[in-house]
Amino acid sequence: MALSPFQGRLLVGVNRTLRIYDLGKKRMLRKCENKLQSNTIVSIYTQGDRIVIGDVQESFLFVKYRVRDIK
């Protein structure tokens, strides 16, 4: 229901799930996913690594994206 560009990737809100997609050689690849405790996501705003999510009940949720280094 909501799409936004985010750090060269695509940020997508699908019902209660927030997903980040990236381009592969042949198709879109799901990089990460977070199931939120909000209702249906209807708007996404980004600024740097911060994400503001608006849901169907007119409330907002602030999220920060942190890259995890796996060694």
C-alpha cells in the first residue's frame, strides 16, 4: 500500500509488514522484513536512516534502520 525509495533500495509497506527490496540480476530481492505492531501501513517517509510510518488509524511510528555486520 505504500512505497518509498530508501538508500538506493525500495521500502514497501504491505499490510503490517515493512520490507526492503533490492535489485538482483533478474528480479527484485527481499533484503529484510519487519512485522510491526501497527495497523495497515498507508504512508512512508524517509530521511537518512530514519523512517516514519503512517498507518490507517492516523498514528505514526518512528523506525531507525541499522545495518548489522555479520562476521
